[in-house]
Amino acid sequence: MKLLWVFGLVGFFVGRWVDCFEGLNVTEVSHLDSYGVSSNLLMVGLSLIKGAAAKGAVCLDGTSPGYHLHRGFGSGANSWLIQLEGGGWCNDIRTCVYRKKTRRGSSTYMEKQIPFTGILSNKAEENPDFFNWNRVKLRYCDGASFSGDGQDEAAGLYFRGQRIWLSGMEDLMSKGMKHANQALLSGCSAGGLAAILHCDEFRALFPRTTKIKCLSDAGLFLDAIDVSGRRALRNMFGGVVSLQGVQKNLPGTCTGNMDPTSCFFPQNLIANIKTPLFLLNAAYDAWQLQASLAPPSADPHGYWHECKLNNAHCTASQIQFLQGFRNQMLNAVKGFSMSRKNGLFINSCFAHGQTERQDTWFADESPLIGSKGIAQSVGDWYFDRTRVKAIDCAYPCDNTCHNLIFK
């Protein structure tokens, strides 16, 4: 497959790719051209969910939620792939008020068309196992991984993520998903967390005879100690959970034993998910390095600044700290990986979100563990061709990585 540089779309793809980096002050990523994407892009239009507002299923600003649907064909006509969009969270009134004036909080600002690439592509040479499925991207406009339920009248904010999830699924069931013979719930970043949170709910929508599995891409957010010895991400997640009324929608199997904030962390959820689940994550998750391990609040003197921009600039002590983070990730999935039904692909890259980018999902130089790439690994697991429990050797052993370099 020839890798094409589509110069006119570079800026567009930078904007699209940083979906998984919403909430960071990332202005540019150096090699986020449309690398690996064919020039004949599939653009898919936005559909607002009819009747959603009447059920209170609205974005942060009260506008109707929406999704992009491209119909399946041939052998995939009754197969469905649902991709939950990512894009950070808002954890206080200030950040939510800002967010509601963006595509992350209002359908008014959402693109009317988006490109379907990677796991959403309709080309067999770009997406061998799912190209002819019904493929859906559910837009993210609530700021709590599709799991909140509340509002703040004074600020004009609606926290309705759970209702958006339910209304989206109800609408898609009416569009033919109820007849699915197989389906995959997927998501990237905050959407990857949402895929974990809603995995068993998704399974419950279908008859037992329907093949249902879930895929979380870059959703394995860890309750980790940051470089200052505090827990920056736990503090942020605590704000999301309390502000947006998330507690009532968290799994009782967790909240019966732990506090609600702990139950927003995947490491405390994955052991109790009954539906087959695949975890795809970079061991040195670039978002978690930027926003959880070494955010400015934890690194006021900027000691980690160069390391966060480019892993090649990390000192030996910084790499040692990051090896500890990788070890924590591997410990978090140890019990999960022992189940025959679950799948795993943890590569030793400085990356975040690898299913929607064509160059990482399926292209000539995509990342590998052993001799197998991400698309083949997910497909092998979904279709029960072979068990997939792929864990990379530690950095810097993997020369197939597409590490993210920020400017």
C-alpha cells in the first residue's frame, strides 16, 4: 500500500487527530500529516439525534447530540461498530463553561462532516476486518465520558452524558442495529474510558446470540502518582465525578467497595466486566505523561518540559520514572489478561490513540508487537482466530513505534 502525503489536508488532520488530546495545550504535533491515508477520503455527515432533547439528552449547552453513520454492505450489512469519540473532560464550572462553546460541548460547533479513517475506513486495504460494517462515530459533548447526569442552572450547563449514550443507542437500534448479528463497541481516550464504562450495558441491548465485544483505545487511565508526589489525575477525575453526577451511573460492583472517584478509573473496573474486552494502550501514554504524570501544576520549574515534547529528550531518571508507570500499567492488567475472553495490545510507544489514525491502525509501517500490528491483533481477537495477549518489551526496544513529537 502506497503511503500518500496529502498536503492540503495537513492542518485538517492535525485538528482531527488531537481529538484524543483535548484538554492539553497542544498546538501542533510535528508528524501529524495524513500519513498512511489515501487521497480518496470518505467524508461522513453529522446526524442529530431526533427526540433526544425531549428526553433531556443534550450537550453541555443544551443542543442536541449527534453521530456520523456510514452504512455497511455485503457480508457486513448486519454488523455494527460504534466508536465513542474522545476529547478530555471538564471538572469544574469554569472548564465546562469554556467547553460548551466548542465542538466538545455543543453540536452547534461540531463539524458537519468528518473523515472516517483507520478502524472507521470503508476500504479493505485500510481496515481489513471492519471495512464493510455499519460504522458509527458517536460525538462527545458532555465532558464526563458519556456518564454524567445533572445540571447547573446558574451556569446554563447540562451534564447529560448517560442520557446521550442511551438516546444514541436507542436511535441506532431503530436504524437497524437491533438486527445486528455482531457488534463492537469501541472508543478512543475519554471515549475509550466510556467504552469500558458502558461495555456491559452495550451487551445488554442485544440477544445472547449476538456476538458482542468491546475495545478501549488509550482509555487505560491510571490512578498514578505524579512527579510531585501527588495525584493530579485523581484530583481532576474527582471534580468530574462530583460536578457531573457520575456516581449514580458507575458500576455497583465497584461503588459497593470503593469511593466513586476510584470507580472512574479503569483499573478498578476491568476485573468485573463480563463482556469480552480488548485493551489497546501505549505503555508510555503521551496524554498521561502530559496531563497526569507531569502537568505544569506538578512541575512548576519545567524540569519535564522537554521530555514531554519529545521522548528522546528525557533524562535517564525521567525514563526510570516512566518505566515505573509502565510497570504500574502491567500490574493493573495482570488479572484482566488471565481471562481467555479478553485481549491486550500494550506497545512501548509514546503515543495516545491508535485506532483512528491510519498510520498506526493499518499501514505499511504500522507499529508491531512481534510481527503483528494493531488491526490484525484486534481482528484476530474479535473473530476468535487466536488469543491476543501482546505486551511489548520496555522502551527503547521497539523501533516500529510512531512516537508523538510536540512543538
